[in-house]
Amino acid sequence: KWENAEKGCLECCIKCLGGIPYPSLIATILLYAGVALFCGCGHEALSGTVTILQNYFEVVRSPVDALDVFTMIDIIKYVIYGIASAFFVYGILLMVEGFFTSGAIKDLYGDFKITTCGRCVSAWFIMLTYIFMLAWLGVTGFTSIPVFIYFNIWNICQNATVLEGTSLCLDPRQYGIIPLSDAKTVCAGTEKFYKMCESNELNMTFHLFVCALAGAGAAVIAMIHYLMVLSANWAYVKDACRMQKYEDIKSKEEQELHDIHSTRSKERLNAYT
């Protein structure tokens, strides 16, 4: 009895593990890791940018409700909150769709049947995932802009430290951060310049933006992985549906042949009698 119970538990565990859609699971883990990296690091990098602008460039928040750099940063933070929540839910939906497709393929002739609605849901997820992949490509390109800006600032700090007597300046106006009428230039040789170059805010913010860029790239890879998984699942479900229709027609024809044969046998028996 103990061996039978142990064997039954083992078969049950193997059956449960076999029903897990591992490609969808891997894509979901990659998506969550990428989104978490992008949202967490991006949020902290934006906070570090605010600190750098206020402490070293002396940029102040506009007293009126104007669309200045600080307002833009606040808007981007709220967008990050929305991205984190939306893709947490979307990852769960894609995992559920993976379980649904696996169940539809493995339990084709069981109680669970493939329906036209199921195929439409898979096609809808393919289209939606393709749109999200394009959106994440745009997010990746947008995230590369602050990485490029901070790389230039870091490079200027390195050159000003190595080369003595150089006249290097940092002007946020050339990046469109502040209006052209505001002169907030920080040049090499000043105390603010060396404090900023030696501060932890600059180094940490630069690396946080790099990590956010890596997270956006991971989300793009996850979307591509999802597209491959969803396309394969949709093709499998479509083929399985055709096979199911073929088997239904075949069993119906066999039943009709059996009924015809039974009818003829009865007619022969009656004629003989």
C-alpha cells in the first residue's frame, strides 16, 4: 500500500509538472525581471536627476503650474507606476493563456474542448503582445537618451580631471532640460563642478539609468519570447482543432457504416425468417 501511495504521488507530481507551460513561465520571469529593473532603477535615477539639478545646477521648480523639467519627471514617475501595475497583470494573463493552451492540447478529447473563442483569445494576445513589443522598443530608445547624456557628463568629468587647465563646461540647455533663457552652466575649475563629479549622486544615477536600459531591453526580449510562444501555441491549437474535426467526422462516418451494416443484417435475418 505504501509503495502504491508513493507511486501515485510521484505520478501526480509528474503530471502537474508536465502541465506547466515552461516557455511561458520563462518569458514571464524575464518580463517581471525586466519591468522591475526598469521601473525601480528608472524611478531612483529620476530622483537622482532632480537632486543633481537642484544641488549643482541650481535649477528651481517653477512656482506656477508650468511644464518644466520637474513636472516632466513627476509625469514619467507616474507612468512608471502604471507600467509596473499593468505588466504585472499582463504577465499573469499570459501565464493563464499558456495553461489554457497546454490544457487544450493535452486534454483534447477530455472534458475540456477547444473552442473558437479560445483561438480568438490566442490571436488577440498575439496582436497585443506585438504592440507591447513595439512600445518597449520605443521605451528602450527613450531610456538610451539619459544614458547618453550622463555618459557625456561622466566623460567631461574624467577629461577635466585628467587634463589640467581645460575649459570644459556643462550646460543643461543643450539637452533641452531647461529653457534657453536660463543660464545654468557649470564649468571645470569651479567648486560645484568638482563636487558634482566626485559625488555619489552622479555615479549612482548614471549606473541606475544603465540598469533601467538593461531592464527595458530584457522586457523587449520577453515580448519577443512571448510572441514565439503564442504563435506556436496558436498553430498547435489550430492543428489540434482540425484534428478534432477530422476525428469527429471519422467517428461519425464509422457510426453510420455500423448502422448501415446493422440494418442490412436485420433485413437479411428477417428475410431468412
